[in-house]
Amino acid sequence: MSEQSANLALPYIAAAQAQKHVTHNEAIRRLDAFVQLVLESATAPAPPTSPAEGARWFVPTGATGAFAGRAGMIAAYEAGAFDFLPVAAGFLAFIRDEGRLALFDGGAWVSPFAASLHRGAISAQVREADVVLSGAFVDTALVIPDRAIVLGVSTRTLTAVTGASAYDCGIAGDPAKFGGSLGIAVGATNMGVIGPTAFYAPTPVRLTAIGGSFGGGTVRLGLHLLLLAIPGV
């Protein structure tokens, strides 16, 4: 028999094991982290300086501090330390800083509607990224997938943009495709809706400075898209 459970990797108590409470308590900690999963954030690049007991985060690519090297895992804070736990495709979580329910598709937290397994299904997704601004423009890590149908890109200024009087949101060759002269103050938002547009190559969303180069600031992007599933055999 395996030494741990198949789905949540909960450790089993071995026959005649000494200090059974250690194994039992480890399993309880994992259950406490996974059941009714609420994530403080799925995009935070590092943990806060004073995390709350029981708080959980999804660790994004490029995370630093205590999250470094743990991308793609859940960080659960308990008893003054982080437990790093694997997350599998199909997990559901409420992401507190985004105010939404999301499903993990194996790489990103997407709309639960993206989980449809019906042949020929349409998957509606919202992909998000927080972008730190610098230079004349930034080709962001938020990339429109090949064969995606894009409905729009939304923006929210998280920390004040410096060095520029405004910014455009678009792609290379069409810098204001999703919105032009957008606000630089904290809390400024825009929903850059376009007519459904198909993209035939991976395409980064680009933020372009107006009136100077970016000196700083952070913008949260939301990519709203549809993906078509190829019918199964």
C-alpha cells in the first residue's frame, strides 16, 4: 500500500508506528489547507511581512522571498512557517484579492466554465497578470494564445504610474487596441472591449507610455477570451 493518499497526498499512519500523532497532525494540516480553499492571491510575487495564520496563496512564476522556487504550489501559513502543497488541475478556489471563484487548469486559474469536457466546447476564460512598468513600453507576460478569440482586455492601476501622463493598452503595431490614454492614478480602470477578434500566433499584450517613459507603477491586466476545443474521437 502507498504511504500516502492518492489525491491530497495525506500521509498514512504505518502499522506499529511510533509518534503516530506527528503523521496524523501533518494530514490534518493538509486537509485544513485544501478544504474550502480560499487564496489570498494567485499573483502575489512574495508573501506579506506578517501573514495571517491559516492564510493561503498560489505561488506564481518568478516569485521571491519565501515563495522562491515554489511556483505552481499552494503556500499555506501555519505555526510561523509555510507549508508548500501541490495543486492539481480541477481544483476550485475563491481568490480573495480578485473577488472571484476560479478553477486551476494545470497552469492558470481560469473561469470554472473553462472546465467543460463536452466535445466541441467553447471555453470562456479570464487570464490575469500584474505588470510592473518601466521604459517606453512593456510587452507583458500576459500573452494571447494562438487561435484565441479575444473579447477585450481590462486594466486596473494598482500603484500610481510615474514618468508618463497616461498609457495605451494594446499589442505591437496597434498600441491602443484595448484602450488609449488610460489613467495613471491608483484605482483607475478601463474595460477595453473589442469586436471578437481571432489571433493566430501568441501575442503579448503591450502597455505603452504616453508623454514620457514609465518610471514605475503597477497595472493589473485581465485578458477576456474564448478558446474552442477540437472534438474528440
